[in-house]
Amino acid sequence: MASESDLVTLYASARPRPVVGVDDDRREEISVTRATYEEARSAVDARVPDGWQLLGLSRWPYHDTFNEEQP
């Protein structure tokens, strides 16, 4: 089982794939709380409706892997 410090919340937004470049402004907000990143990401992907695309994904607590110190 993951420790509390390994648990994250993911927030995502999805929309229908545009047809001929037309965006109908429909959006669906998706959130998954208190899961490991891998579990949360799989759950977000599973909740994006067929024919829709994921627009954005944010994580809380924020984790900047780019600036993380290397051992």
C-alpha cells in the first residue's frame, strides 16, 4: 500500500474531438483523488468518454520532476 506522501490528486479536462475543426465548447472535468500517480492516471484515461480527447492534466501536490535534485 502506498504511503500518504505518495498519494496525489489529478485534475483533467476533456472535450469531444472536433469535427472539421469545429469546437462545440463542451467540456468534462475529471478528478481522481488519493491514489498513486499511476493509478490516478489510469483512472483518468478510463473516464475520458469515447470520441473525446484529454485537454489538460494537473497534479496536486505539485511535483516538479524537472528540477528535482539528482542523487
